[in-house]
Amino acid sequence: MADFVHLHTHSEFSLLDGASRVKELVSKAKELGMSAIALTDHGVMYGIIEFFEEAQKQGIKPIIGCEVYVAPGSRFEKTRSTESYTHLLLLAENEQGYRNLMKLVALSFFEGFYYKPRVDKELLEQYHDGLIAASACLAGQVARHLNQDNYEAAKEEALYFNELFGEGNFYLEVQDHGLAEQKKVNVGMFKLSDELGLPVIATNDIHYTKQADAQTHDVLLCIQTGSTLAEPGRMKFETDEFYLKSGAEMAAIFPGRPEALQNTCNIADRCNVEIKFGEYLLPNYEIPEGYTVDEYFEKLCREGFAKRYPNPTEAHRERLEYEIGVIEQMGFPGYFLVVHDFVNYAKSNDIKVGPGRGSAAGSIVAYSLKITNIDPMEYNLLFERFLNPERISLPDIDIDFCFERRPEVIDYVTKKYGEDRVAQIITFGTMAAKAAIRDAGRVFDIPYGRVDKIAKLIPDGLHEGRQWTIDAALKVSQEMRDAYENDELTQRVIDMAKNLEGLVRQDSIHAAGVVIADQELTNRTPIQRKGGAEIVTQYSMGCIEKIGLLKMDFLGLRTLTVIDNAVKNIKMIHGVDIDIDVLPLSDETTYELLRRGESTGVFQLESSGMRALLRDLQPTAFTDIIALLALYRPGPLGSGMVKDFVDRKHGRKPISHLHPMLEPILKETYGVMVYQEQVMLIASTMAGFSMGEGDTLRKAMGKKLPEVLAKFREKFISGSVDNGVDANLAGKIFDLIVHFAGYGFNKSHSTAYAAISWQTAWLKANYPVEFMAALLTSIMGNKDKVAQYINECRRMGTEILPPDVNESYRDFTVVGKAIRFGLSAVRNVGEGVIEAIIREREENGLFRSIYDYCRRVDTNALNKRTIESLIKGGAFDSCKVSRRQLLLTFEKAVEIGARSQKDKASGQFTIFDLGDSGDSGTAEAVNDPIDDIVPEFDTPELLLYEKEMLGLYVSDHPLLGVADEFLNQTEYSTSELKEQKDGTVAWVGGIIAKITRLTTKKGDLMLFLNVEDLDGSVEVIVFPAVYDKFKDIIAEDKIVLIKGRLDIKEDEIKVISLEIREFDAKTGGKAANRRKAKPNGNGTSNGTSNGTINGTSNGKKLNGNSALVLTVSKSMMTAQFAERLKEILRTQPGPVPVFLKLQNGGEPTILALAPEYNIAPQNGLFAELKELCGEGAVNIE
């Protein structure tokens, strides 16, 4: 076997150009007996850490490199030319070379980016030490000259690089993939070598690992360029030779030139870069004079502890000292000081900070330093879940900040530690199963509908806690297996998609990650500029942590902004200062709101499923909310744990424990194992594990490694026996823990987020108008969310008012018990106009008329289009003139206003500037022209203008008058669609707001409809066959009902129409009962049943004729519940009797309500009853 090392290698991190996965690349080199391999991706170093680690793991030497792009002249020249860059291969010989390579790559983005990140000769002259260079492929400058028959220019270029990098550090590169140009260039390269004495290396410009991967690479290039395989003239590699060849294959390509192969081994021997893992490279936090880091850390901890606990118990003091000791022993006081500092900065500058996130809420040190705001002792949260003293690793404290002001905190950190030491962190998007199938299908030019059908064979959700893979889906789904085995086209698409699946597709900025380095970042990680401004690492978050840099998550949480603005609203309107962090957790008004399921807009509790669960659970304590957040996840919901939890709370199931030791640990969750911390406590209490061992056990259970669990099981049983527990029972308990550990959730995180849930629920329950105004402001750019929350305001009885030049500010504003739209919601009204309106109004009083407005506001705000938009949006309604009249006269008002302001500026006055008294023109004294009174537009036209300017209907809505009838004729509102399964067929509906027409390749007409209801909007696709059938019904502004199939991709929801009907409020029969007839969450039907109800009341047996049956738990029967129930039933009097089916653990009790509560089963009655009683509680029987 010939000695040879591949030095020119591209991985998947040469985005959409390299098809080699790093692990496969290294494995193949190892398999072929190679001692080393290089990674030289195009212009970036994204994969270096993963590559370095994998190579070391497999026992071959990693060589760090990059194929850089070189500008033809200065990197600062950015004009389009025939030659915007060439290639050059760089390899790091030592640590200096590694640092210089990172510096070059960074500067290629910061200074040289023009289509590609480019260096230039100036940079190479500055940062060449420790680097070995090679002339690269056909795109290299030397090769390009040779290919153009310009031998002398090639010679000059080669001599330049040889002199620059130093004797023995520049190599001529030869490649042969069967291309005629390469054979020509190689002759020139060998001639240069012989003439100039420059060494030659043979490389293969690897873009895929195996020769069989050539088509996968070709498909990848099509994805990159948006082309199909059959497209003529597309970018492609002409041969299938760009794979990882053996030394023998390379020797066969270059017979008679053994030095070209031997030189690769010589270079590999020279390259010795060591990247250290497991270090902690914390930034230098400046300590006040006279203190060590540990001393200052202890000082702040004890001062904060004294404020948090004015009367601490011995347990509190012991916990503090224990945590301080562990943190100092691990060497992490500096970490806590850094976090404390920027959190303190945020709080000192009124930037809202969350109460905690993740396991950090379990630390009393974090609580004392005011990093978190959750008392870990009160909620029995465990420090070891956060920081395990038996397994040293850097702490992970993630912080939530006000969404709008998060950048201020990052700016503070950047200024404190230096712009060259702080950056955001890159993240890579990979091709998931469905996306890979769709990409493959598009490249094969298969019709979308066919490809989509194949993609949807992949199940939704997660599989064993991870994204579904194609292989996993083939194992689980019989339908997918059948399609794969019986359809050649499906098999072709799936096979290609399996090759693409998991490959890196694009880079982006991590939503929260920020790195703070101990020295200049480019000494630790290559960086780049993303989006024109943000500095971003080229190493991903996991890699950043591996090399020891401090990584923090600075998360922007919109809810914190909502809370902050709501508190400000309350202060402004009521003069009340609310300390949101010390709200009473016993507020009955808040619990009542939650028990009614009226939690739209409440953090983490607003989905329809969560609202139904709140009604079922009927929370009575804060610990119930903590548990809810932990339980409302696919695993626990699918396992039956949630139902078990609810039934035990209400006594419908007995609470039992396998051993008395478990009772104090599981008491607050009614005997159900909900939290990971409970696993740790059981291991400690029953089996004598240390808390650190308990945390290690928790992690092992999460990974479900059989051999590891077997050792832990033996230790658990042994320790339990020592504590007097029967061995068989101990084994049974361990197995039960293993089963539930897969569903367990971090209690510290759940507690911290439950605090935010409580804060938002308290605000909504106690200051509903102020809260909803803040909530609406926070999502002002999301039309569907605004519509949903406006509908919630209407349900709450809060009036929504259009914008007004005399009352509106920029955002939504509280006006009495109503909410006024902000001026920024009006189209064509910019920030400058808004500021001018508010400033003039506050300085000189309200505007009396449109003429008064035009005379007074800044001339920059006298734009006719802007004023027309304000009129149509209702912003001049307070002037008591119809919008129609204003639209007829506003141009005259603008002319008068502009002339008046011009005259005033020159010291002149007109007759209109004088009032009855003859005094000169104050705002109060000016007379307006007298216009003819013009009646207002009809309501539909008025609403259309509102919709045009504000994006939605405000003063009224075409559906409001028929809301109940419309609700009953649909199965889901637009806001409920996201919670349904892909492929669900259902009736939806709304107003056709927009129609987009498209002609298919066959010349048929198809439509895309934007359909809006009270909660939002959805796109409806009308294919030609459906259009031909229902085209007479389809028109803008018409209310329609659509039977369609949901097409859900990630967060995008569309409806494929199957049937379209015009809405008729008077429709009866099945169409009027669609919502009531759809299955509920328990798999039963809310529709009519022919069964009987067993049970008696006053000796009567119930059966036969229709009756409304409400199934409720006895604990729900509070005075408030009864009053609300009576109130709802009285709204729809009729002939149908109502029965209450009371559940209390045993045989249900049936109560007949008095005839005065008989109802007519129509309109919105059922929706209100479900809101009160729960989704599955309302049945016609």
C-alpha cells in the first residue's frame, strides 16, 4: 500500500457542496490505513473541532486547514469582474499557524467578503507564519495561468508564494479526475517543479467519501443552485472521481512521481496542532482591590443571603456554605461573578429579567446573588441537579431578558470585556427527514403533490425524544414500508433522501448563545460577520464549550416585555406600584381564571389543550401549576400520566405508594413521579445515594444504556436493603423509576416558568385591560395573533377602539375600560408622524378638527397619503365628522394647513387665523371652513377601509353578528389548526380576504385564498377541479365554509380545499352542529348518542329522549361554578333538559336541573359550556 495522506478535503461544512460527513470521512481514511487526514473546507473552519475530536478518537492525526478564496487585487475592492477570486490551500503546521488561519478566515469575512469571504496577498503577508500552502485546484491562480497557457505568469505566481511562505512551505498541487484541463495543468505543474525546485503534492479535492456518493453530491449541488438533475447547463462535476481514494489508487494516477505522494506524508508529519479540551477559559472579571476572586464571591453571596433570608434557619445557612464550598472547589466563583454582574446591570437599568431558567433555579447561591428569583429551599429544588460535585463541568446559567432590551445587555457585556472577545454563536441547520424527501423529489423533478405525499409518510412529532429519521419511520410505519417496497419512484426518492438526511444545509445565528472569551476570540475560534452587523463564532455551541470558552444563553422572552409594559400601564392609570416578583400565590381571583380555562395570553398556559387541562385539573395551589408545565408534553400526555395526576387530585383514583419512604417525595404530585429531582431524592432517601450519584443516575436513565443501568440497579437494591427495604420491592421501584424517568422534567425550570405563568395570570385576572393592552402591543406585527387577542378582549367584554389622533400613542393604549389601537398600527404612518402628533397634542391640546390638525402638526406630517390612511383607520372619529366627509375634504384641509403654517412662519395672518375676538391665531380661536354634512359610509364599506389600513376589522367584524352560528358550522378556528394533525380533514371557514390566481402548466386556473375568522387567518389552496365546481361561490369579502385537508409543514399551515359552501346563519341539521359532533380529546364523541345514562335522581331513571349531560367532578361544584353555569344556561332557554353527572371516584351521581334551566341546543351555548366544564364534559344524549 502506497504511503499517502489526503490534504485537500471538503466535508458537509462546505455547505451544499461537500457531501462527506466528518465521521465517515475519518472512518474511511482509517479503514484505508492512512495515518492522517486534513479538513480544508471552502473559506470556513466550521467543522474543525468535530473533525479534530473524531480523528483523535479513531487514532489518526487531524490536520487543520482551509481552502481560502483570494481576491485578485485588494480585498477591499468589491466590483464585479470576470475573476472575483481564486483558491489557495492552507494547512496549519503548528499553534501559530492555527491562530493565523483563524485570523485570516475571520478577516476574509470582516474585510474581504464579496460573494465569498476573501483574503488578499496583503493579509497573507501579515498572517502566514506557521502555515503550509498549496496551489489548490483548477481555480487556483497558478493553475488558472497554466490553463490559459500563460506559463510565465504561473511561474511568477509560484515564486511569489514560495517566497511569501518560505522555502519548503509552498507546494504545487496536482489533481486528476479525468478532466482534460487537469491533464494540461499537471504538465505545467511538474515543469514548474522541475525548473524551480518546488515540491509537488497529489490531492484529490474530495467532495464525497465513496465513489457511490457522486449522485448524492450532484443532488446537493442542485439543491444549492435551485436546479433539477435534468436541467441543461447547470453546475455539476463532470466525473465521479472526487472521492476519498486509497493510496494505491492515487499512486496509479501519478505513476513515476512517487514524491507527489510522499510529500503528503512529509507535510502530515510536520503538522502538529494540539487543541485542548476540558479547560475552563473564563473571562477576567475585575475584582475590587484587597480581595481574591473567592473572597469577593463569598462576600457577595453572604450579603445577598442576608437580604434574601433576614431570619435564616440552620438548614438555609448549611445549604449556602455547602454550595459556596462546591463552587470554589470546582473553580467557578469567577463564572458566578460574571453572570451576577450583567444580571445586576440589567436590573439596575430597569431591564426586566426572568425569575430563572433551567436547573440554575435550584441554587441558593444564584438566588442570593439575585441571578434567579426562586427560593430553592421553599420548593425543594436540588443544587446537584444544577452542579454535580462528583462530575465537574462548567455551570450552565441561561437568563431570560425583556425581548426588546436584550441587545442592551449584550452591548454591556461587549463593552466590558471588549468587542474582540464577545460574539454570538453559530448554529447549523441540517436536513430533517421530510425536508430531505422534498429536496430529493424537487431535484428529481417529481410533481409536488407526489413528493408531499411521500414526505407525509414520516410521522409527526418526536420518536424516542428525537426527530424522526427515515430509517425509524420505515421500521415503525407499515404504510411507509409498503410504499417503499411497492413503488419504484417512492423508493428512489427515499433512498436519496436517506443519503441527504442529517447533512448540514445552512448556518444561522443561535437564538440566544453568546460567548465571552478570556482573550481575543480569533486566538480561540474563527469568527465571521452575519447579517451585516453581528459577530458570530464559526464553532457551534457544543464545540465552544468543548474548547473551554464561556458560553451564556441571553434569551429574549417576549412575555417579560408584556409583564413590564402591563406594570407600567397599571402605574400610569391607577398610580399603583406592582412588585411583580412578590405577588401573593394565594390570589383566588387568579385561580378562578385558571380553573375556568380563561388563560389565552397567559405564559405557557394558552393552548386549547392546556386550557382544557386547567379546567380538568382545577388548580388550587402554585405547585399544581408547576406540575402542569412539567406534564403538558407529548410523553406524559401519551402515557396516561396526566389523566392519572388529575384523577388522583380529585380523589377519583386513590393515592398509593409502593413504600412509605416515597410518600414525602411524591406527596405534592399525588403519588405520580413528575420531576427528575424526585428520581434523585428517591435514590438518596431509599438507596443511600449521594445527591451527585442521584444526578448521575438520572442522566443514565435518560440515556437508557442497559449496561450502565444494570450497575445502578444492583447498587440501588443493595442500598435499599441496607435501609430495610425488601430486595424484590426495591427492584420493582427501580424499574418503575426507569420507566417514569423518561417522562420526568426538570422541576427547577418548571418552577421558574410557573412563576412567569402566575405573574401573567395574576395580571390578566386583576388588571385585565392593562394586561391585554400590553399583550397586544407585544405582537403588533403578527396580524393573526392580534386578531386572536382582540377576539379574547371581546369575549372578556373589553371594547377595542380604533386609533385616534387625540388619544392614541404609538402602541395600544388603555382608555377607561377599553383599549385603543396605537397609531403605529396604521399603514403609511411613520414614527416621525406619530411623534409629531403626540408632541403637538401634549403641548397645545387636542385637535378640534381635521383643519385644526393640518394647521398645527409639523409640515412633515401633512402627507396626503398619511392623512387619508388615518381617516380610513378611524383616527379622526373624535372630530365628530363622518369618515366619508373627511375623505372628501381632507385635501382642502391640507392646503389650508400648509398655507397657514407658511404664513405664520413669515409673520403673516389670514382671515382664517382670526377668531370672533379678533385675537391672533391660537388653536382655540381659529374658525374652520363650513363643509356640507355628508352621511357615513355603510358598515361593510367602513369595515373594509379599516381592514385596508389596520390589517383587520376593529370597530366591528362581519362575523360578530353570526359568531355563534358560524362557530357551530365549523370544527376548528384558524388559531386551533396548529394543534391538529397533518392530514386532518375538517370544516373551517371565514371571510375571503384575498384571492390570488395562478395558471397551472396545463393552463388550468387554481386559487390561493386568504381566509380570515375572528381568531386569525389561513391560506386555502383551491386546485383546478375544486375551483371548477365551486367557482360561483368564491369572491372576496364573502363568508364561506370550507371542508379541507390540513397541510402542516413545521410552523406553516395550509388547507387543501375539498368542498366550499356559502355560509348561511340559518342552516340547521348536521351542518349547524359540526363543532359539537367532532371527537373530543378522549376519543369519544360530543355528538348525539343513542345510549342510556345509568344513575338516578329522586328515583327517576334517565334514558330515551335527548338531554344535555354535563360531566363534572364534585370538587368543581363551587358557588362560583354554579352561578356561572346558571348564567350560561339562561342565555338559551328551550325544551331540552339538563343533567349534571357528578364524578367522585365511585359510581357517578346524576342530578336533574330544574325546568327553568332547560336549553335550546344551538348557537354558542356549547362552546361556553366547554370553556366552563372541559372539552369532553358536554354531551347530548
